[in-house]
Amino acid sequence: MLPKKNRIVAKDFKKLKLFKKGTVSGKLSFKLKESGQVNPSKFGFVVSNKISKRATDRNALKRKLRAMAWDVLPQIGNGKEIIVFVKSAFAKPYNFAEIKSEFDRGLANIGLIYVQKNNR
């Protein structure tokens, strides 16, 4: 589980205009704000009612995204705030590998992590 110090709280979502850099990776969209400070990096996740009307489905998707954020947090470093928007629905039951590949590709597109490409 992602610790509270690494989560963007509701009042910070109101400052979305400050998030300049962004990218889209398949069904996920990313926004980045670099503060350049020593504060720990934070993640926020937005899954709207358009994705699923059921709160349990939206929360399950956010839990998977938080687990992925926890895995990449040491690679990212400090002073970054990332908001992840789910733009279209993933097939249920949620395939962790599919979501993980799009999540990693999006973070690589905004320059936070390096993803090695497979030559097949």
C-alpha cells in the first residue's frame, strides 16, 4: 500500500492547473509537477464514474495502480507529483500485467523511469 506521505490528497487535486507536463499511454493519462524540493514524491489517481458506475470496481483499479506506484517510487526520487487519470475502462477481471505495462510506459514517456524494450 502506498503510504499517506506519498499520496496526493483531495485539496491538492484542485491545483491541477499547475501540472504542466503530461502524456497519454493507452488507457492512462499522466500529469507531472516537479517541485524541485526535498519533499517525497506523491501519486494521485482519478477513476471517474464513466469508467465504472460501481465504486468497488473503481477502488479495485485504484488499488492496483497504487501497488504499481509503490513499486516504482524508489526509481522516481523526490520532489515530483504525478496524477494518473484512467481514460477508458480496462477489461474485468483486471489484468495486472496489462495495466502495469501501460503504467510503466506512461512514466517512461514523461521521463521518470526507464523501460527496457523487448526485441521480438
